[in-house]
Amino acid sequence: MFLAPDGNETEIADAAAQFLSEAMPLARLHEAHSADMSTALRGRLGEMGWFGLALPESAGGSGLSAVEHALFFREAGRRCAPIDLLTQGLAAFVASGELRDSLLRGEQGVALVAKDSARVRLLGSADARFALEVDVSGARLFDIEVFAAQARPSLDPATSMRIADIATALPLAQSEGPEKWRLGQLGIAAMLVGIAETALDLIVEYAKVRETFGRKIGSYQAVRHPCADMALRVEAARCQLWFAAAAIKEAREDAHVHLDAAKHLANQAAVANSDTNIQLHGGIGVTDEHHAHLLLKHGLLLSKLFGSKRALLARLLDARVND
Amino acid sequence: MDLQYSEEDRAFRARARDWLAVNVPTKARPMHGAAAAQFDRDWQRKQYDHGWAGVAWPKAYGGLGLTGLQQVIWYEELARARAPHYINTSYIALMHAGPTLIARGTDEQKSFHLPKILSGESLWCQGFSEPNAGSDLASLKTRGVVDGDAIVVTGGKMWTTDAQYADYQELLIRTDPTSERHKGLTWLICDMKTPGIDIKPIRTMLMDEHVNMVFYDEVRIPLANVVGEVDKGWSTALSTLSFERGLGFIGDQLDLYERVCRAIDLAGKVRLDDGKLAIEDDGIAQKLASLKADALAIRAMTLSHITESDRTGEPGPQGSLMKLMVTGTHKALSETVGDMLGWDFLEFDGDRTAHPWTYDYLWSWVFSISGGTSEIQREITADRLLELPRAR
């Protein structure tokens, strides 16, 4: 029993952090057309093997566990990485043969399908050739052409959004079983934890330098106490994320319950922390040039994917864990 | 990262479960008074006689010398067996005084007190806070004057839980009258039978008298009872408090999940004013489900902290976050149950057994104020974890 990153896990997380902070720094989102993932970046990620992190070696992946998957996406979340990063890897679980290999190499993009009442939203790569739909029972990969999609303006600068009718055509490939949903949910929860952590880092850094009334704002309890509450939300969501990741890795029967709890806590932590971060920054916090709004907008979008508040709480109410 | 218990952990859990299944007291603990204290002594004695006292205490001091994780397993099994609540009159002896003496006591102090603590022979109380020194503990004024081989203590302490039943007290006083703040303090072992001690119970909003004021009128305490050094008691006191922030609330941490599940069961039985079941109300159902997630996170936080501190050998700075999380969740759960119980929640005569949820609700303020208020825990977090500029 050890519930924190350890040994090789830490090495992989460090390598991911180093690569992602160079390849997709948060600051990129202040430039035009910075949503999603460029063709060039997708190619680089594919070349380095990041899309196959949790895919079995027999299928051309690295065969790492849910734990490394969570650590990687936490680092991605810290930089508001596009969800394409996750969708691409999940699609490789569904495809086979040459299609799978080309997805792993990042040659074609994949958008994520999110249900929206009687229609769907397509999220991510505007140049995607495929769209992936994932639910608890399995996942289906479509040619994106089957959706007559129309672009919609996206609140989140990191993600482009389209709206479409539900596909009636058959999928190109499909795969039964819950593992795609679980890795998707874990990945999104990890990204939300990363957002909550970045929000805390930004305000703590600012509170050490910004002065009002002749004192650093970090010396005022009106700032210190909300920061402590942010630290608590991070700690709770992060520890539950570790528990859920290890539970999936070890194929515990109650893994899905720990995962739902992790997603719920991560939803809350990301949105509440990015909210508090804006407020404690004061005026500068609402400006377009600041990072603060990027965290909130991306967090709101991710909080709807792989378990929104209502769905998660409805499942958790009756769920039991084994010990 | 892994959730696997070792062979030793599993064997320990199995032995604990077997023993508790037949040895947990069958009659209910008396709620108050000397009978409750005697019950706690007897239960502690039974654990001691059968080799279960001091799970994580070093073997050299009569403990089992096991890991923090095995201590967690023990508390989990206590909760599963519905054993008497771990916060009882033995609490200060086992969670504060014992660990402090192990870390800072003399050989004589250890050999005299530690066996008595483990066996339930001596109960302890805490003498830190004063009427004008609570959150700001270092402003305490109870004074001690060295006179020959004794320190003569005069002053008053506040919020001393179970002082009426305690044999000894961990007493923090000012021995250097010219000193300020953290300097010039001394940590003393005070025998509660010493002449000159007067105890006045304080009635609380829970309709009980579990806390007291304790007055000292020239109470002579042998110099041999100083733990640490004269005038350097602050560092001893910090050890005491670090134990409380480390494992002090572990029983409540692990118990919360079961209590949330009981509240959900209850919501499937009680009806609201409008006749519908509480569980059919979206607001109540969502709160209860969210509390279940919080309770799972509390267990994950506990396991994360314990397994990390088992490696490093010391509790990390997350103890304050743990206390904020546990006290906050406890209160939110009580409020939610209060919301669904309606008028029944407003019936209370001080009987914890008859009105458990109302009692828990009232107790939530004791929980979030004692052992460092929530505001102080946020300050500690801001200072030590976030390293923000000091407020003071």
C-alpha cells in the first residue's frame, strides 16, 4: 500500500511535464487559432509514443497502467491541454491494423462526441477525420463525414466545438467493454486536478508579490484562507484520483465507484479553484491577457465530459465500495 | 502507487477482527460521568491485557511497534466491530501524553507513566488553553515559580476535557515572568490529586459538562515532572500538537463513510413535510451522494498521508488539511440529515444515544474549534504548505 507517485511513475510524470511545458505551454492559448492540436504537434506526440501510453504492447502501445495514464493527463491538465490528446489515445483502443497504427502516429485527428439532448457536440480538432463516441458499455469510431456538423463559438479557447445530429451511419470500428470509458474518465479527472493545481499555483505566486495597503496580499487572511481552501480541494481530489487510478490498475470490482468520486471531486476542485483564482487576482484576473480565465473555461468544458455532476451523483448515491 | 496490503497487514487485520468479534464490550458505554471514565479504563485494560494497546508505539515502550498503516487497520476494525468511540477519557493519555513522553520524556518519566497509560490505569487531561489564550496559545499566563525541588503553579486553565476523571495533566505554564510569547514556557506533568487544584465544570450547548476550568492555587509540582527543559516547553508542546494533527482524528476519518451510508439508508425511510421520501428529493440526494465522495476522499487522503509518513518517519504538513476536511464533512452531513429529519431533529435532551444526529450536529462545533480551530488550520496551511507571507 502506497498512495502517491513513486519511482518510475514519478520519472514518467517528470518527462511528460518537461515535454508538455515546451510543446503546449498555457501561454499558447493567448494566440489566435490555438484551439485543439495542430497537425505538426499531433505528429510530434505520435512520434514520441504518447498516444499509446496505456494501450497494450501487443496493440502497438507502451502497455503502461492507469496510474501512468493519470499522471500524464494531470500534467496535460496543468497546461489546459486539448482533449484531442485523450481522444486520440482512446480511439487507438477501438481501431485495429493500419488505422490504429496511423492514429498512434498522429496522422489523422479524432474529435470527441458528447451527447447534448437529442443532438451531439463534436469537440476538438477542426481537421479531424474521425469522431469517437464513448460510453460505459463501449466505444465507436465514426468517419466524421457522417455528422453534418456546424461550427459553434466555443467559450473554451482550448477546444473547438461543433454541433450535429446523432449519427445514423454504422461506425467504422467499435469495441465493447468499459475500459475506454474508464481511461477517458480518469484522464479527464486528472486534467481537472491539474487545472485546480495551476489555479492554486498562480494565486500563491501572485499573493507573494502583489501589494495593497502597503502589504503583500498573501499576508491578509481574506486571501490566505480561500487559498487554504483551494489547497484542500486539490489535496482531496488528488488523493482520490490516486486511489481511483490504482483501483483501475488492480482491477478492483469497486474501481468505478472510486472513479466517479474522483471525477466529482475533480469537477468541483477545478471550477471552484479557477473561480477563486480570478476573484483573488482582482481586476487583472478578468483580463483576456491573464491565464486565469483559460483555466475556468477549460475546466467548465471538461467537467461536462465523462460524468457531469448530476450523472455522477445519481450513480454515487447507491454505490458501495468493498472495504 | 498500489492498494495492496502486505501479508503482515492482512494477518494483522484478521487477528484484530477475530479478537474484536468476541471482546468488544457488549453493554453500552455510560454517557457521562465517573461511570463512563471507569468503562473507558476497563476497555483499555482489556486491550492491554490481550496485547492490543499502543499499536504504533515502539516495542521498547510497551507498544506493538507496528506501522502507521497497521494503526489505520486497527481503527478500521474497531469501527467495523462497533467498538466504543475512540475519543473517550483515554484519548489525551494515548494520543497526546504518551507520544510526547516517548519523544521528550526522561527514562524515569517513561518507565513510570507509559505502562499506566497503555493499561488504562492512568487517564490524562490537557492544560494548555486559558481564558485569554486559545488560538493564541503562546500568550498563556499561568505562572510557575521554581522553589527548591518544585515548581509552584498559580493560575487557571480552560476547556480541559474530563479533568474530573483524569489522574494526570499535561500542563503548559510560564516559568520566566519576564518572557513573552513562545519563550519561557515549561511543559509539566501535573498529578491531579495535588493540593490546590480546583475544577469547575463548564456546561456546553450539548447539555453536558465534558469541559472544565481548572484553577491552581500555589500547586507544588516536582521539578522532576518537567518534560523537556524549564523555560523551553514550547518545543515540547509543538510535539504534542503534531501528534494530534497526525493521527489524532483518525477514527472519525475512517468512520465517516459508514455514517454517510447510514444517512442514505435513513433517507430511504423518512418522509419530508410533503410526504415524499427524503431520498426522492433531488437536493438531499445530491448532497448525500456528494458527501459519499468526500468520505471516500478522506479515506484516500488518510492512506496517502499515512503511507508517505511511514516512509519518511514523520507526519507531513497535510494534517491541517485533513482536519479541515473531516470537520467540514462531519458538519455538512449533520446539516443534511437535519434537513431531512425535520421536526424530529429539534428533539434533544442531551442523550446521545436517543438523538444521535442532533448530538453530532451540536458536536460539529466542538470538532471544528477544539484541537486548533478551522481558522487556525487555514493559517497553518497558508504558512507551512503554501509558504505565503506571514500574517502575524
